[in-house]
Amino acid sequence: MYSSLAAAVCKGDNCHLGNRGLSRLPLEVCKQTDIKQLDLQMNRLKDLPKEVAALKALTHLNLIGNQLKNLPVVICKLKKLRYLYINDNHLTKLPMELKELKDLQVFRLLGNNFKNFPAVLTKMVSLAELTISMNKLQHIPSSISSLKRLTELDLTENELVRLPDEICDLQNLRRLLVSHNNLTSIPKMVDKLKKLHVLALDHNRIKQLPDTICEITSLKIINVSDNRLTSLPAFFFTKLKKLQVYRFSGNELDQPPQHALEGGLKMLREYEKESLKGSDNSSECYHKMSSLNKNDEESKLKSPKPQPDPSSDDADVGTKRSVNPDSADRDAKRFKAEQPGDVSK
């Protein structure tokens, strides 16, 4: 049965064995030495056979939603691997041999049981995207700074109380997602992240944003909803000229006032302009702002937020994920779509 199954699902460069109820990988698959993508998601695998090492051409491996308690060390022999998805398993640690995967660019570990940040991750310097959300991490080591090629770091839904200053050394970072943690502040040197487009800080305990956040002039999307903010840095919206989407609901902001926040970016920047003039007449200031065209394209960015396009920069920013087959399916679709050039998006 296994031989006929392998023959049926392994065609060309791809082998799709997802959702088959497999408790072991058919050895016949390991004879398909030319395959580049192997999809084993949503099975009952607890290990992989040593024969997997024969898949020398493999670049994509999807093990989402299996029963792995330990990462099979044989994976570390797949030297051409570039995409590795191990979401929704039962992993608590990773083997040091993973550092031998020198071409690995996208590594997803969402929804496992990590309490400690695996030391080997800081040795995997080829990584462009690292997702280790929905775990139980309490600490990120300063050695995270070694991952100089990272463009996306997703630490959503852990138990972090602080971020190391060294995270600001990741100067190629475009997306930093740390929603649903226990952060009370962010590093003051955050302005070193000169290429950052998306910053998700929602559902934490942050009382104040550093003034330096206004120096991230590349920032397009920020979510700081459901924190403990009472004010924003001076001229926040004026300085962040590329900002397109902002979310600040669930705070106790006195400045800027609620009517300005609800009025869109144009109104917010006008408010800051009037404040710069030293105007104490809030009703006059509000009258001026209210006369602005509220149908301006930017006013569409007020809350409630629109549903993001899954392919856009703001997809998944500030949304709580669940460990279920739907999340696995979303990752699987992306797994099939991604090609070697996609990690630079």
C-alpha cells in the first residue's frame, strides 16, 4: 500500500503526503531522490527514517501538525534545505546539528513547547525568517544579534518580559512581531532598525514608547493596541512620514486626543502642527482639523481595522492565532507558493 501511495503522490519535484494519517514515512518516498518539496503536514509522525538522508535535492520540508517530540536529526543532513516548517508539534529543544543547514532561510516553529530559546538558532546565520510564536519563551538571548540576515522575527504569544538591546542589531529586519507577551518597554535603541516596516507590540504592558521610535522613518505599520500608554512621543505622526496603518485602541491616551486618532493620519499631523504653534485653544484646533476632508484616502485607516490581505505587510499583525488545522492549512498554502527568491519580499 505504501509503495503505491508514494508513487501516486510523488510527481516531478513535489511529493504531497499531507493529511494521510501516516504514522511512518513510506520508505519508497526516500527513493524519489529528485524531489525538492516534501509535504508531510497533518499526519501522526513521531520520527523520520534515516533513509530520508537520500533526499539530497530537497529544499522544502513541511512537518506541520505531527507528533514530533524531538526533531529528527536526519533532517540536518538535507544540506540544500531552504524552507523548514515544524509548526504545531511537541518540540522542547533542537539539535545543535541544525547549524549544518547553511542554506536554510525560512524556519517556522510556531505552536510547540519551547520554554528556552534554542541555542542553535543563533548559529543559523543564513536565516531570513524565523517564527517561534505561540510557545512559552521567557527570554531572548543577546546572541540573537548574530542573525544579521533576518528580515522577519515573529515572537508573538510567548511569555517575554523584555527584549534584549541586541535585537536592535538586526538591521535588515523588516517585520518585528512581539504581540501577546508581557513586555513593559522596548529597547531605546530601536531606531537602529532602519529598514523596519512593521512593528507589532499589541497586548503587552507597555507604559511608554521611547522617543527614538520616531527615528524609524521606514515604519509603515505599527500596532500598540491593548497596552498601558497614556501618551505618544512628541510629533510621532509628523516624523513617521511613511506610516500608513496605526492601531492604538485599548490604551488610555490623553495625547493625542481620541477625536484626532479617529480622524486619520492627516488630522493627526494637523493636530501636531497646531500643537507646535503653541495653540492652547483646543476647540479652535479641533475646528480646523474637522474641516479637513475626512474622505481622504488616509482616513480609511481608522479603526475598526480592515481585514488584511494575507500577502500584505499587515497580515497577521495584532491577530491572535490558534493552534488548529486552519493555521496549518494557511502555512501549507504559503509553503507550496514559496520559491527560493521569495524570502526577500
